[in-house]
Amino acid sequence: MKKERRSDHFIPKPTFKGGQREMSAFIKENLKYPKDALAKKIKGTVRIKIEINYKGKVIGSQIMTGLNASCNAEAKRVVKLLEFEINHKLRKGKVRYHKTLNIKFSPPKPGKQKTYTTTINYKIISNKKKEVADPEKNKGENYNYTIDIS
């Protein structure tokens, strides 16, 4: 019979739900390239150190190496959205974890901008019983709108 192998770490590290790939995809999806950085064609990597509390929320961040003020602020905004899983329980212990992330900024390629289209349908219905009972009066009260967001 083999002995059960113990973990290498006394306190296991927090993990993002889905792993590193999911975290990278989440950051890429929520990252908004700043307009002034786009005008100056700034690209590069912001290295940021984050502090994670015992519940898995990001409670603090510090820029280690940055690009410009707007890119640094955007990196801080995006890492505040991250939530990690804590896979252990410490008895009455409230441990803070530190993790360093690299967030890449590169201008979006022309023609590859996301466009969202949604259609909104609604109907005006009156609370009066007379108008609801008469379907002829309610004709023409359906409205359709299409909204394109780039």
C-alpha cells in the first residue's frame, strides 16, 4: 500500500475557474483598448501584481511595469473583475495571496471590430378590459427596432 502524497505547498494557491486559458480569454474579452493609446499606437505589456483575499476576490493591484496612465488604469479595472477559487479552508485563517499577471495591449486590427446586432420587439397593452377584449383596436401597436453596436 502506498502512502497518500501530500501537496507541495502548505497553503494551496488560488486558481481561476477554468484555468489559465479561461483567465486569458476573460481578460481579452473584457479589455477595452484606451482611445488615447490607440491614437498614439501604443502597444506592449502591463505587468501587474494583484492581491487576492481569502474569498477569492481581487482587493488590490499594483503596477510593476506599465505603458501609460490609461493602459495602466484599464489593466487595474480588468483585474478587479477576476474571481478566483480557493480550494481549501483554513481554520479561522484569513490569508491574502499575491499573483503577478501580464496584460498585453495591442491595437485592434482594422476590419476585425466586434459588431453586435439585437432586435427588440415590444407590444403596448392597455390595462383597460374594453381595449384588450377588442383585437381590432390593438392592431398596429407592435413595434420593432434593430440596434447595431460597434
